[in-house]
Amino acid sequence: MSEDRLEEALEAMRNESASPEQLAGARDRVRARLANPGLSACAEFRLEYRDYLDGGLAANRRLLIEDHLGRCSQCRDEIAGLKGERKVVAMPQRRAPAWTRWGAWAAAAAILLAALYVGRHRIDTTLAPGGPRASVASVSGSLYRLPDGLLQPGSPIGQDEVVRTGPGARAVLRLADGSRVEINERTELSVRAAWSGQTIQLERGDVIVQAAKQRRGRLRVQTRDSVAAVQGTVFAVSSGLAGTVVSVIEGSVAVTQPGVDTLLQPGEQAASNPVLAYSVEEAVSWSSDVEDYLALLASFGKLEKEIAGLPSPALRTQPRLLQYMPANAAVYGAIPNIGGTISQAVTLAEQQAAENPVFREWWNSAAGQEVKQIIDRIQTFTPLLGDEVVFVLVTGAGATGEKIPMVAAEVQPGKQDALNSAVEALRGEANLPALPYSATGSLLVASDSQEHLQWVLAHMGDGAASPFAAAIAARYQRGAGWLLGMDTELAFAAMPEATGEPAGSELLGARQMKHLFLEQRDIQGFEENEVTLTFKGPRMGMASWLASSGSGGAAEYLSSDAAFSVYVSTREPRQLFDELTAHLAKIDPASGGGFAEAESKLGPGFASDLASALGTESAFALEGLSATGPVWVVAALVNDPATLDGSVRRLVEVFNAELPEDQQARRLTLEQETQDGRGWTTLKSGQFPLAITWTYDRGYLVAASDRGVVLRAIANRNGGSALVWSPAFRQQLPSSAGLHPSGFVWLNTKGALEGLASLVPSPAIQKLVAERDPILVVFGGATEQIHAASRTRISGLIVDMMLLESLSRVGAGPPSAALQ
């Protein structure tokens, strides 16, 4: 039918009309039908139930009846009566669920656990040792116990008894565990003991705590909004109307404040209110020992730097002790003979004692003498041994699969008798039992028991031809300094909890891990630390995401003044996304539903298109803080800016569409404009006063906290003060970094602490802070390994660590008492 004929037919239908007689006839028929509806559906079907049971109905009619029976209980009863069945059916009694048989026990156990949880603090307090919680060591001015009155030196202080210093007063309390608490004027506190450790409840005021080494639990200082927990260190806590400030002088302190947990190191602070931050010097300025604290900080900082500058022992190129390695060695450690370094370190400590009276007092104290005795014992052995000492941990040894340690070193020619005499002298001085060691010929071997020593002697050399031994020997070819290697497959298998492969190990690439090496070497006068992780074949999972090299283009946007910077080069983001979704589907098959739901809202292929738009390099820097929040910048390589902007726009639309009516204030807004020929996009949130602003520059997205930061980043790449071109960065770049590293992490410690240095009046402290070196860790990837290297010193040498450890055991009396 043509279109014209169709139009004519439709027009005829619209114009057709019925006669009055026809309308009256239709009206009468409808009225008759409504007045006499005839049989109901049930009555109509019941006439055919006998034929239905006899099978005499047509198929279509039978289907209609069965459909009706499924919805009508009365007709089902009728059918049952016709069939001669009972209309009331006795239902089988359900068996009570199995859990009801032990539900009462579970409920009782839950109540018991709840009671223990609710009463855990009371139980903890009940198990505390008896006796006074503290005593008054000294007092200048008025010290009150509320409400009893004045306290005198030697007065005991009981559980939860409140003490308070008067105006202009100072006091020192000695806690039951030996800790020393120096109290400023107008300070109010109490002490509570528990099984888990003592707690100083600081209501208001200032304290400096020299915490003794805790035998059990931790010493805590608790205020209204903060908790500082330690095991042996020196720190200050101040509490007032505006909040709490915790300052660390020596050691480390774990601080819990609203919304954040922090581990503080010497010279660092944590404030519950940002406006309270001030220098460590100000935090202890009220103390009578403030000059001693500053002098010790400067003295130890100077000593650490001088010891780090000592020449290291020559690198070893021949693994002469590797031939004695037993089979199933999971860990191999090798250190140089540092006898000469220790001697020079002691000389430097003696020089410090001559220059610094505070350090001299500690160096000549009982604790200092103990350190000297340990050093003397080490120096007794070092001239008798070769240039290397090796430690090996064997797993799965013997029939019981024990872990057996082994220590081995070469003995200098003609020094065997002297070595035996030195061991016997050490055993007598330290009151030790017989030491399990064997010194025969030119080899010293020791273990932790005589039985284990015999096993080691019987199996020496069984693992010298293993793949792990070959990998160790390869580290010596370029020179070995301090070396620690691990056969990760053996080490993980030896862990008691390793009952099977953990979920997600394939995603992490853990099943491919082969060997892990940590090395410290002295190269051209610089101490370099390296970590190398090798794999059994090409890297897989997340371990393969790091690219084998990077151009560094994104890093050129980062400023040399930034406090923290990171750069990384990866494989193609589209490949990473596909691998990630595939691995997640294996771990949790239900995760696919989440991706499908997101794609249904954002559009088909949204995630894949977004991943394809991104490039393989990105960099981030935190430049500081401003009144509106952190100042940061991001630079990322982009393949398709239009797709990226469209994806962001779609995300904003979906986010706003999903917001309920009562949360419309959280809506996101996306603003775009062009200025000076450059396109700008700004993303804002109605909930937070923060924004993200970005533009594109030579194929890179450059985003920051505001437009000015973006422009500075672009200027950095155009010849400004880019981090990667700065002398400080180049000086910290390790020799093994290569020309095109895959990534790096940079921490500008000097820049972060310059404000502190300007506030400290002590020239020694100012010099110490100004000379702190930045931290740079560089990453690289190869087909079967990941490598990280840094020139940053891990710590001071052994003497420095022993000194700091011994400070926690010093007795009372300034200034050594300040470092218990």
C-alpha cells in the first residue's frame, strides 16, 4: 500500500461515525452483560474438573485449569475431594537447626567475652604491682598533693593521687619503674599503674619524661586529646586549653591524636592543634637541664656524622667463606671486620668528651664504662679474625626440620691459641656457660648449642653449589661490603603460618620471588645502600608494573624546594587495568559485578578509555602548607587529553546524579576557561574549600592546588629550579641508578627543618640541622629483578647505636639522668 492510500484510509477511519440506532444497541448489550455476568471463573472451571482428572480435556484448556489451580486454594481442595484424597495434610515436623543445640553455650561465651572486654581496664589495673606509684626526687618551690597539702623530697605518691606545682615551682618525680618526670610550674598530674604499664595523666601543664627501659608494656602520658607511648626515651608533653604538643628529644615516641597516629623521631613534634607547633628548644626551655639537652643533641649529631665519614673497610671480591655454607640456607649475612672502624669511632668519642662537658659526664659514667667494656671485648677478637664474618640461618635441618644458626670467620695465621684464650676470658668475665664454637686450623665456626654445632660441622659445604650460593657469589664480583641475602622461597616455607599460598599472592607476583639482597658498599667515598629482588623468570603481577626505564619528563616539573617528591614510570595503564581486573576476578569472582555496575552508570568502556588516555609516567610533589591547605603538584604523561577531560566530566555528572537530596551541598563543579592561550580546568567541591586546577603542557597534564603552583611547575621545566637538575639531587644520586631510572622518592629534610633551625638559638643545633642531608631512593626494573639504591646513611655506626641504647639505662642526676 502506497503512502497516499494509507493516508486516505486513516482519514476515512477518523471521519467514520455511528448512527443513533447502532449506539443504542451497543449500550443495551453492555448493560445486559454487566447486570448478568454469568458464571464465575471457579464455577466455570469446576464443570470440567472430572474431564480434567480423566484426561479428556484439550491441551490448551488443561493449561488454563492448571494455571487457575496454582492460584486458587478452594479449587485445589475440590480437586482433592474428587480424587478421594484428604483435604487436611499433616505437615512433617521440622527439625530444630543445629545451632540451637549449642546456641546457649555460644551466648554464654559471648557474654563472658563482652564482660572481659568491658572490664579489661579494671583487670589491667588490678594486676598492677603494689606499692607507691612514684616518689618525690626533688622540689623547688611548692608541690602539693590534693587535698592533703605540701609534699617533701622522698614523699611517696599513690595510685591516682593528684599532685600540683605552684607558681614558679619545679619538681622531679621518680616513678616505680625508674623513669624520671620533670614537672614545670602550674602543672597538675596523677600516676596510675597497670599490668600493661604506667600512665601519667597530665591534666594541664608541662612535663619532660626520661622513660626507663620498660620490662613490660609501655609508659604512657595521657592528656585530654592525646596519648604518647614509649618504652625508653626522652620526650616532652605540654597540655593546655588549646590542646597538646608532644616533642621528642631522644628515641622515638608513638603519639595518638584525634584522627591520626604518628611515630615521632628526635627533633619532631605532634600537635593536636596546628597553631600550637613550635620548636623543640621552646618545648624544653623551662627545664633546668635545657642546655644539657641541646648540648647532647648537638654532640650526638656531630659524632654520628663524623663516624659516618670514616673510611670503610675495603670491598671483598672473593667469597672465601661461601664454600662452607650448608644446604637449605635461607639467610646469608656477611659483614667486614670493623675492628679498625670501631677504634676510630672510640677516638672520635674521646674527642667529643673533651669538647663537650655534658657528653664527657655521660662517657665517664657507669653506663659509658659499660659501653667501653663491650668495645674492648670486640676489639679483643677483631685482630684475631679475617676480613669477613658470615652468618647463616639454615631451615629444615635434620629430621625435625629445625632452624640452625651458623657463624663463621677465618682465623688469622698463628692466632688460634689467642682466639681460644679470648673466648675463655669472655666466658669468665660474662659468667657464661661453655660457648658452642670450634676453632680448628684457619676457621672459626659457632652455633647456638653444641648439638647444632655438630650438625653444622657435619654438613658444611653441602649448599655451596646451590643457586642461592651462586647468586651470593655474583654479589662479590663487583665488591661486597655489608651483605644480607635471603632465599625467599625457603624463608617463606619455613614460616609456621605458611600453610598455603596466601590470597592475592599471584596479584602481587610473590610466587615468582626468588632471592632478596640488601647491600651497603662504599663507592668513591659515598656510602651506597642497595636492595635487589630477583624473580624466577619475568616479573608478573604488580611486581611487573614498574617499567624497566623512564624518561624523567614528568619529574622535570617538580621543584627543588619541595619537601617531598616521588616519580614513577610504569607499563601501559591499559595493560595494568586489564591485569588488575583479571586478578581481582580470580580472587573474588563477585568483584566483576561491581565493575559492571560502575560501567552501567559511567558508560560502556569507560574505565578502558580512561586508562588508554593516560601515559606511563607521573610525578607528585608536596611543596608545603598554606592557609587553605597543602600545596602540591602532579605531572602525568597523557596520550589523549580530550578523552581524559571527558572522563572527568562524566565522573562529575554521575557523582552529582547519585547524591541524595539532603546531600546536594556536596556537589562537584567543573569550570573551564582559556587565559593567555592556555586552557584551564578547575574541579571544586561544595563540601571542602579545596580545588584541583590543571592544564596541559607538551603532552603532560600539570595539576596542582592552585593555578600559581601549576605555572611555577611549568616554569621549572622551562629552565627553572627543577629538582632533577639541582646539585643536591645529583649529589645524592647513587652510582647504580643508571641513566634512565624507573622512579625515585625524595625527602628534603633540610628544607623541612629550616624553620626549626631559625628558631633555635644554639649555634650547634643550627649547624646540625643545616647540615642534614636529603633522602633519595632510586628504583629500577629489569626483566627478572627490581633494584633500589640510595646514598642516604641508614644510621650511625655500631658505637653510636650502642651509645644511644645505653643512654636509656643511665641513673639519676643531671645530665645523664636526662637520657635514661
